[in-house]
Amino acid sequence: MIPENLVRRAEEYVDSGAFFADLSTMVGYPTESTRPEGRVAVKAYLDEVLAPALTQLGCSVSEYANPDPSGGPLLAGTRVESPELPTLLCYGHADVVDGHAGQWSGGRDPWTLTADGDRWYGRGAADNKGQHLVNLAALRLLLAEQGSLGFNLTFLFETGEEIGSPGLAAFAAAHREELRADVLIASDGPRLDAATPTLFLGARGGVRLQLDVDLRPDAYHSGNWGGVLRNPATTLAGAVASLVDGHGRIQVPALLPPELPEPVREALAGVTVAGSPGDPAPDEGWGEPGLTAAERLYGWNTLEVLALGSADTDHPVNAIPGRARAVLQLRYVAGTDVDRVPRAVAEHLAAHGYPMVDVTVLRGFPASRTPLDDPWVRWARTTLEQVTDRPVAVLPTIGGSLPHHVFTDILGLPALWLPHSYPGCLQHAPDEHLLGTIARQGIVLAAALFHALGHPSADHPLPARAQVHPPLPVPRSA
């Protein structure tokens, strides 16, 4: 059981305003990985914020060039207390998405942390600076409380998660020995809802598809040529509807997972989606029939239209356009045969009378999942439920994506995610925010996990130290 003094220290760190001040400094670095100036800010953030934080934990710190020139540097801190002790791998990402300056309510600056009650607004407050600050702080408080961690620590930071983690898989494969550990505990993504402590065990993958109907260079008068010339916009609308119908149901069997495994169904029984104030209500009749909202979100595949257009929709003219384009994304769970997707889509469209639709795969990222019956999952859930007043939700996967596969498929680790945000945090949008109440509870939860890792007992032992999952070769990108 976590010492009461450690709980008190964790809560005082937030209540005193120290956490807000530290997060304010972090948010002040505009580390947008999509902009050249953001790359400069990322380097400063590593050098001026994260490297000192790791040094304060007694880590030796190394910065690495990214093996992929499109990605930014990586930072690793390593603290070895004894070869006989278990080793924890932590992860975070230093980059953020575009700040959307000028679009925040109340004239807020995305690079200035501002408080409005329990909401702390700023780009990166929830994704991911506030989350890795929670874990860094929990480790620092644990070290201050007892003088040691009771385990070995490696903390890895990347700087390109928001652009697909370029180079992370190759880096992990090349540095397997340096990253060897017993378990990954990291924080990203949202909880089930604002009030429910959550563990999730994986992430859906994604494949982005571009559909083009490029029939002619010019547009032709709709009165003189209507009914004679094929309309690319009409063609594209029909093609998209043949892939996913107007009720969100995927029409191509090859784009579906083979099944909803019974352990996943059992884990999601009773899980409620959109349980926080302000969340949009799930639409009745949308998505795969016969599944609950939780099963559709955390255990199934979806095909979403991200963009759809032809000609000038704001100022249309009486003309049949020459071309149309749509961008779709397949979000998929582990077990989906993703290698078949591009060919399956092209063959399906041709078979349904749309051979003129060109299919291009833009980019993708893999799905992966730590097994629900992994002993580290039981250990973590039991630990967390000792310090919370309600059951911990254990989700097989989150609806979104993150580089979970790097840790399971390449490093061979059981990977556990303890998120310190919630679905309504508006990450990737104006008005991103962290809830102070979640940060306060999150530090206690993280400290409880870290303390239990360093202080196993006969009643609550650690799982066997042997790696549960053998490391695999670097997977091909989807």
C-alpha cells in the first residue's frame, strides 16, 4: 500500500500551485512538430526541461539523432539501482499539434497556460506535456520520500508522435538492449471518462486512403452536358457509399476484424461511452449493428470519411466538375489483415462499377494490444484499486492511436497505459485543456504503481521478470 505521506506529498504538489507552474513552463515551448520553428522549440524543450528533469531523477541522459530524417531527436534517461531489481520503461512525447493561435475562446494564447476553474488551457496541457509531467513528478516524489525508487528506470521521449512517430520503431529495434525492461508504464490518450481511473492495453491502427475520380481537366455546363458526361462527384459519392453506408456500417468484409474476442467482450461489458459532462451523445443506429457503443469504439473497426469535395462548394456554378476527391481512414483493431486493405478496396470498387476511382494509401500506423490476461494487467489493476474509491476501467484498446506496437511488437514488453486526460479535453483542437482534478488524482495513481513496483509484497508480488512477449522484427508500416 502506498504510504500516506507520499499521497500527501503528491496532492500538495498540485494544491500548492507547483504543478501548474511547472506545466506552465512546459506549455510555453511551442513544440509543433509540423513546423520548422517547432523543431527548434522541441530541441530547447529537451535541453531545458526534460533533460534536467531526468537528471533530477538521478538518470544519465542521452540524446539521439532520429534514424528517420523526417523525425526529430529522441531523449533517454537511465537510472540503474541494481541489476537484481526490475526495470521500468516510461515513455512520453515532447511534440504537440498546431497551436491554432487565434482560434481559442476568450482570446487565449495556446502557449500560455490559463486556468478557468478546474480546466487548465494550453496546447500540450493534456497531450502530452501534462501527462508526462504527472509521471515525472510521481517518480521525483517517490525518490524524495524514500531515497531510492526500488527499481531501475528508463524514460524515453520522442519528438514526433503527432506526425506518426517517424523513426521510433527503427530506433527501438536498434537500441533493444538499452531499452530492455520488464514492463512499460506510460501515459497518453484519454481515460474512459473524467471520473474513472483507467488502464488501457493497446491502440487501434489506422490506414488513410485517398479516393480520386479525375475524369477530365475542364468543367462542362450542367445543362448542356448533364446526363451525358459522368459526374465525378456523383461517382465518388456512390463509391464511398459502397464502402461504408450512410449509417456508418462497413460494407467490405476485408475491412473488418475476424471477430470480437470473448475476453474483449467481457472486458467491455458495462462500459459506458461518453460519460463526462459536455460529451456528445453517441448516435443511435450508427455503426456496426449488434455491438454496444463500447464494443464499436474499443473493439471494432470503423471507416470514416475525413474529407470529401469537388469544385467550389462555397461558390458553386452550373457546371459538371472534372474531378472529385475523398480521404477516408480505416481505424482498425489488432487482428485485422491490414495488408489486404488497399487491394480489397480497389477490387471492391471495380466490382461495384467504379473502376475509374483511383485508390492511394497515404500513410498508416499499426494496431497492437497487450493481452487482457497478462499478469502485469492484473498487478496494475489491483494496485490502482487500492488507492481509488471506485473500480478501475480496463480497456483492451483505445479508439485512437499511439505507438503501442513499438513496445509490444519490437521490444517484447507488456505495455500498460495510465491516462491522465479525458475524452472532452479537446486535444488537437483549440481550447485543449487538462483537468486539475485528474492531474491531482493521476499523480497519486502513478505514485502508487511506481511504489508497488519497488516494494513488492507476499500479498502483492510482481509478475515473473521474464519477458512475456518475445521481441519481433520491425513491422512494415501499413
